[in-house]
Amino acid sequence: MTAVSAFLTQHEGILRSAVFFGLLILFLALERARPRRLQHVSARHFVSNLAFGVLNAMVLRLALPGGLVLLAIWFQGTYPNAGLMAWLDLPLAVEFLTCLVLLDLLLYWQHRLFHQIDFFWKLHSAHHGDRNLNVSSGVRFHPGEALISLIIKAGAVLALGAPAAAIILFEVLLNAASLFNHANWSLGRLDGILQKVIVTPDMHRLHHSRLESESRKNYGFFFSGWDTLFGSYKKQPDTPHKDIALGLDDMPKDGFAATLLRPFKAPASKS
Ligand SMILES: [Zn+2]
Ligand SMILES: [Zn+2]
């Protein structure tokens, strides 16, 4: 396990890039081969979504150079006996798993808060404004949301005293899950089976419905059990997946600049 930790820490950049671009290409191919919904995603729309990913990567690097991983390394080096993990003193593999589960739980509640607090919703609505959910929607987040999420995650890294390698694994997993969940591809019957353990494209698509009774469901990022546990799970949408109305009624234009500036202009309707 120590060798795995060393490998993850030494090859973080290449690992994250390889997983991201590998999965982007894979899901683009699957969207063509097995589309869940018939929809046309223009090149402009696709590039606009990816531009959010690029912008967020730059903003986060400026806000916290070295990212959460360097923060974890610094914290463990400076305060080796601080944080929940030092207190629990678990075997490394169990420590990794515990960190992944707790961080995923944190993101579940962060997502719920982004729907419930008006200011947060203005930012999160940039993600929900996408009317053509596809793999590129997985990186379409307002930089304001990305920054708030970074602060919350940084707090969690310190509170947990999480090992740097666990943070790398979590971030790789999170990015992979986001691409997987937003891709417009059909897993057939496997979707329902996987949904018992992890969040799937069908499960997350329901969360992007224009109906508030559906967008206030299925908040999970990776493990689907949080929605079941906290009463926010909805298995089937009211209309078939191919007909769900996605996006937001009050966001007719979902281009890059309009979406970026929108939180600072008109009040966003709640979802
Ligand atoms: Zn949401
Ligand atoms: Zn989403």
C-alpha cells in the first residue's frame, strides 16, 4: 500500500490527465455507439462546456497552488498527529477507503446545500442550465462553485488529516464519476443494477430534470447509498429518459459568457 501511495503522489499530474482524456474519448465513443437520448450537441456547446473545465483548473491553481494534494502533504508533515485519521490510526487501506467514503458523503451534502441556499444555487444553476447533457457537462461548473467546493474540501482534508495519495485517488475518482454520470450513453439493464451501489447516468440525469420534484433528488456523486439513506433517491423519472426536459426554464442561453455572468445579473429561479 505504501508503494501505491508513493506511485500516486509521484505521478499525480500524468495520472489525472490520462484518466480525464482517456475517459473523455471513451465516453464520446459510447455516446455515438449507444446514445441514451437523441440529441445534437454542437461543437460550440461542447467547447463551451470544456472551457469551464479549463477556467476552473486555472482558478483553482491560483487559489491554492499545488492543490489539495500539497495541502495534505504540508499538513501531515507539519502536524503528523492531527486529524481524524491520526486519531483513528487505521491500517492504510482502511484509511484510504474511510477518506473516500467520508469525502463522498461531504460532497453529497455540499450538493444539497447548493440547491437550498439562494446564493449557492445561482452558481450551481450554471451546471443545471445545460439542455443537452453529455460527457462535457461533467466539467461544466461555475468557477464560483468550484472555489467554494475547494474551500469545503480543503477544510475536510485538514479535519481528516487525509493522506495525500487518498486525496489524489478521490479527485481522480470524482472526475471519472462526473464524466461517467453525465455522458449520454445507455448502459441498458446494467444501469439499474449499478445504481444499487454507485451513481449512474440514468440516476444523475433525473437530477437534471426541469421538474423540481426530480432536481431535488439524486444528489450523490459516487456512492448512490447517500440518497437512499437521506431520503432523496428517485429511481424512475416521471417521463421516460429520452423525453425528460433538461436545463432550466429561465436559462434560454447557455453559452459560456452568458452562463458565467448570469449569477451576477438576473435572480436565478430555484430548483
Ligand atoms: Zn445539482
Ligand atoms: Zn450534473
